[in-house]
Amino acid sequence: MQFKEIIGHNSVKTQLIQSANSGRIPHAQLFLGPVGSGKLALAIAFVQYVLCENKTDGDACGECNSCVKSSKFAHPDIHFSFPFIGAKNTSNNFLNDWRKAIGENPYQDINQWLQYIGAENKQGNINKDECLNIIRKLSLKSFESTYKVLIMWLPEYLGKEGNRLLKLIEEPPENTLFILVAENQDLILNTILSRCQIVKINQLSDEEIVEGLVSKFEIETEKARSIAHLANGNFNEALKIIVQQENDNSKIFLEWMRKCYKGNGVELVAWVEKFAAIGRENQKQFLRYALHFMREYLVVKMTGNEKVRLQPDELKTAMNLTKVIEFEQIQRITTLLDDCFYYIERNANPKVLLLDTSIKMNEILKSKVLVES
């Protein structure tokens, strides 16, 4: 992957190129940015540039032996680590899937990746065996290049197992590079953070997303602008919108809100049964969408401005809800959704949790009616 293939981030690209050209590359870097910003793609392009045998004007040549292998994610001196499923597995068991997945979409999110490998209800992690696997790989001599590189996607999934890598990160073998690609530094051990130089990756601007959509997919500029507005700096979300203009999560959420408002117990139980079967990662994705909708609804409620990051059907529903949901209820709903997400992450029984949440949602939605009566 070359820098020219990556949307936006020109200042970051310049910074990385200067670092590589100077020969003073920090041995441990943390590429930190929001979902869909392209931080993984940047990390891969940077490593390809570092290992390229015939660097051109500000980019890897794309043609040398090293670049050919790097572009296929199969360079023997570039090692990948990422969340996976299975207590005794390591990333080695999923490398073929990983190469296909990032080849198709290097902007993917964790939910897409886990569903790609059939996680269903299982949550991803980076376990003890994977840490030992990393230590073993990086203790070997490089095969073809000056550097050995580890690109770890989402070190947040290391948890306390990250302690096993501290010594290796602090005192790595000669010419070893660690590139950690993260979204939430609060979930990473401080002892790891303190050993890394942070490369901040901002979310993409609407203009950058428009440019990427027009150049990569030959989409009409006006349509690209509409998609970029909805994507909110997340190119992965823009790709989802292209594939499926109507977001399934929006349909599920609006259906749920209607059932919660009606408060029919039989219908709510049926909805919960169906929702519980979609898998934990999909449930988390749904709750992220629900929180997004409520944030945009708040803007509509406060300003009456319809230029929010909602699709037409969602915006119509949001406008209708202004007659039903008041500011105090928005706060309570947001807190309820946050709590639900917290417990889903901690393996709560989804049927019990979602039914309880649905009942509480009904109480919140009806509270305005009760006060007025």
C-alpha cells in the first residue's frame, strides 16, 4: 500500500516520510485516531515506504521485491497482530483472513473484522499466547530487510497481557519497529503508552471523503457530498453507505423505539428474542448507532436545523420525535444506552438486559405523557 492510495492526512504523511528519510525512526510508535480515519492504512503505507528498495519522490516505488510482498501483506519481515477469537489461538491462525479483509477494506472496524472471522457472540482479544508469539517472531533475525516490523491493530484488546511486551518494547532487538494502531488510549496500559511516540491521526474532513469517493468510486460529486455528510469523518462508514444506503441499524433502532413507546409486552419480548440472536459485536454496533442517533436528535431538538448527520428517513423520524422526546428524556435515554453498552461488553445476558432496557425505555418515553396528565 502506497501513501498515494490513502485519502487525506497530507501533513502526517510528510511527517512520516521525513522520519524515514532521516534514518531516525522511533522504535515504538502509536498511531492514534478515530474509527475510519485510515490509521491502519497509514501504518501499512509507512512500513512499506521504510522497507522499499527504490523510494521515489515521497512514496514507495510499488514495484521492487519488497513493495510487491508488502502490497500483498506477505512480507516476511512485516508481522501483524490483531484481535481474534479462541483462547488458545494466535494471529497465525487468522492471517489468510486478515490479508483478505484489509486488502478489501483497510478502513474496516472491529465489528466487521470479528464478523469476518465468524465471531458471532464471541469477543475479540489479544491473549497470552499471542504475546509469546510476538516475542518469538521478533527475536529472530530479519529475512530480507534492514528492519523487522510489528504492526499491532487495536492494542486496546491486550488488556493486562500487554505487560508481557513491556521489556521487548523498551529494549527491542536492533532495527525492530513497533507500530501500534489504536482508537482509545484510555484502554491501553500507561506503561505501554509511555514507551511509544504518539502519531495523532485526525478524523477525515468531509472534503477529503468527497475526494476519496469521487476518485476511487467515480461517484458524482453531489452524491459524494451527501455521503460524506452522513459519514462524519469515517471513511469506513462512507463505504457502508455506498453499499447500503439504508442503514440496517437505523431500521432496527426506529422499530425498537416504536415498540418501546407502545409498550406491548408480547411485541417487546419477540423483538428482544430476535435481537439477542444477532451476536454481541452486532449488538454493540447497534448501540453505537443508537447513541449517534440521539446525539444528532439533540441537535435537531435544540436548533431545529435539519443539516445533521442523519439519512432522510432518520431525519423525518427525528423531526417527528421532537413532539415526543424532551431534553430531560434525551439525557436519560443516552445514559440508559451507555449503561446497556457497558453491560453488553461485560457479557451480560442479552435477553435479560435488553428486555429490562426496553421496559425502562418505555418508562422514559411515557414520562412526559404522565407529567402532562
